Amino acid sequence: MTYYLIHHPDFSRDMDRLHEAWKQDRDSPAGREFQAAVAALRALREEREGEYQGKQLGYGPQSYDLRDCAELKVPVDREFTPGGFERGPSHRLVYREFDPLPVIEGDRVVQDPDAQPYRQPIAFAHRSNDPADIAGKRLGRTLGMPSQELLGVTGGGRPDIGPQREGVRTTPHRIPVPGDLLRQAQILRDSPPASTAPKLAAAPQANVNRPGTGMSKSKER
């Protein structure tokens, strides 16, 4: 299976900044971040997230409600504890996932079993910069409060400390495409394949078509 990717606007701006840094110096901290982010995005698009450690997110009294999100743990820099032990992956890519759009034929909805679902990258940052917090703000969630639009959706809890636990869910719950993303989703669904499609100004950076491992601090999550 492959996914359409619809970038959050702030995520697109982050990627533009990292891309400019990559063009200036591919071996700079930001240049390495860009390369790692693009590799992770390709994995999300191609359903290869299993190549990364990951975690389904949730919410709590001191965090945003991210029960519809998950994070990929993306290695960029090798980092070590004061005792010399290597820390886990340095960065996090937070994203969510949406159902395929149905096709309307006349007055009925037709479900296409081969239709592509969607994923939305929201935030990419070093773990010490709290990418889950960044994602919560970008989605307009309220700190410590459950989101009404996620009633009935279970989550994975607050992003955890230390190594990944065995048997935990690592991908997000798939939910319907939100109303504010329907136009972009329709453009992607109805466009010709990427190799023949014209560049669409109406949906800038909705998908990943860029070349495609930055900052170092120590807080582990």
C-alpha cells in the first residue's frame, strides 16, 4: 500500500527551511536533519514505517490530546549519556492518518478497495524540543484537555521514556479526512500519477517529491 501525504502548513515551512540548509551544506546539522526527514517521509508514504521505532500517542493532564497521532523515532545524530551509553534515535516525526475518500456516483457513495489513504506529517524536531507539544499546538488542541472530535478514539499514552516496549501499537488510528483538508485530499485522489501530473499550485507540497539524516541535545523520550 502507498499513502498520499498532505503536509501540515507549518511542517512544510520547516521542511523548506531545512531544504535551504541542505542546499547550502548537506553535511550541516540542518542538512542532515533534512535528509533524515525526507527518508522518514518516504517510509510513511510507502508503508515502511516498520523500519523505524514508533509509538502511538495519547494525552494526559500535562500534554495535548494526540490520540489520532503517532511518532516515528528518526535517527539523525548519535548521542551518548554521560556514562557513555548510546541514546535512542534523536528526532521525532509526528503524523496522523486518514481514510481514503469515497467516490460519489450519482446519489450513492462507492467504496474503492484500492483507494489510497492519507497521512499528514505535522512536526519534525529533536526529542528535547518536544515534537508532540509542537504537534498539539499546530492542531489547535488544548493542553490537558481531551479533544471532542476524538471521542471514542483510544490512544497510546504520553510519549514514553526509554526503549520501545514490545507489542505496543506504533501507528495512528485511521480517521476520516477532516473538513479543512478535503480539498487537498480530493486534488491528490483525482490527479494523474505523479510521473504525468502537472504541478498543482492549489495543493503546494501536499505530497513528497524532494531529494532525500541535526541538532543535538540529550533529553530521551
